[in-house]
Amino acid sequence: MGVVTLTTDLGHKDFYQAALKGSIISQFPAVRLIDISHDIPPFDIQYAAFVLKNAYPYFPNKTVHLIGIDSVFNEDTRYLALAYRGHYFVGADNGIFSLILDGGLPDEAVELNIIQDLKYLHFPLTDIFAKAACILAKGGKLADVGDPVSKLVDRTLVQPVVEKDSLRGSVVFVDSFGNVISNISKELFNQVQRGRSFTLHFRRNETIDQMSWHYNDVPEGEKLCLFGISNHLEIAINKGNASGLLGLNKGDIIRLEFGK
């Protein structure tokens, strides 16, 4: 029984999500269809990549991850399927693959050729992506759905700025609890910190100088920082909405200063 996950910006109000699911089930009735998210902000491939990058490793090998973000037909955009770390990904080559792979290379990638005349297609998710995903989920190979490609569109994110005694990053994601997630990885933090004390600075002259292991390490309503499931530095409030209460939003700067 094949597994297909869905990550889209289709939302829940219109019929588009249902049409996509119906197309997949019609082609592969035994499929296990899993929603990762349909609440990606429209066309926001950075947001979608962050969500999918942190979700897909928990699925079994050979899972097919269908990505429906910024996929409307465009003569300059290729539709690809690729293999990476035992998983398949199907979507538009608009830079999202490079974000999911963190700049790495896929094990194999193909440009979908299962539909010949793309200009007549109004909804590639059902007409192309669903068909490719079903073929792969049934045990097919990438060669069954496309022709080999060697390069992907590269999309580069703003990287943290590293100095001897400081580290400057930015907010890249705010989850549904209001937890604020930065682009500072645990690995980078440890490399720069080298066991030293630290002070985290952010908006409204707020600071935090202790790392927590869990959200409830501090009293309810108190702010904290920790490395959560994404392995990136988070700012949170125990039982509260850090983004709303602290005024932190996507793109805001945070700064770590380390002791001498």
C-alpha cells in the first residue's frame, strides 16, 4: 500500500483540495493519503519547504510527497519528480526542492513527461502531479514518469551572520501556537557558543539568557528559548503566543551575544 502526502496552499474553503484527492484515489484506490498541510500561505515556497522538510523524515521510505505550491502552468517552470534519502518528491521546479534538500543534490531527478501538451492544462496538481505520484506510489520508477535532469532551480535563503562573539539570525516561521522559529540551527549555535554564556536579544529590548529543554521549564506566561523538533532556535511563551505577545514576526532580526 503506497503512501502519498499532500502539501499545498489550496486551503479548505474551495473544491480544489477535494478535486486533488479525488483524482489520486480514482487512480489508486488503495493509496494511503496523508495531509501534511493545506494552509501554506499562497505561493510561499519558503514556508512550505520548512513544513515539509521537518515532516517528511517521519514517513516510511518510498513515501511520495506531492507539493502543490506555485504550480500553475508557466512556460519557464518545469514539473519534476525526484528521489532523496529514500523518499519521492513531485512538484514544480520553482526553487522549493533546493530548500527542502538544504542545497544538497537529489539521488535522481526527472522532468515529468506523462502529459505532452502542458498549455491546455488548468490544474497541474490533478492532471500531472497526481498521475506521477500514483505511478511512484504503486512501485514505479522515476524513469516511468520523466526524463533525467541534472540541475534544479536554486533558491537561497538569508543565512545567519556569524561573528566572533555574536550570531545574528532572523525569524523564518511562526507555528500555530505562536512559537517563533529562527534560521539559527542547533549545530551553528553550538559551533559559535563553544560552551560560553549567551544573551538572546529581540524586539522590545527583550532578552533571554538561559536555554530550556521543554516549554514548561518556565512558569506559565514566561518567555523561553529552546531547540525544538526542527532543531532550530525557537522563542516561545509557556502556554502563550510568543509571536503576538512579543511582537515577533517572519523576517524579524534576533541577535545572540556570547560571553568572552
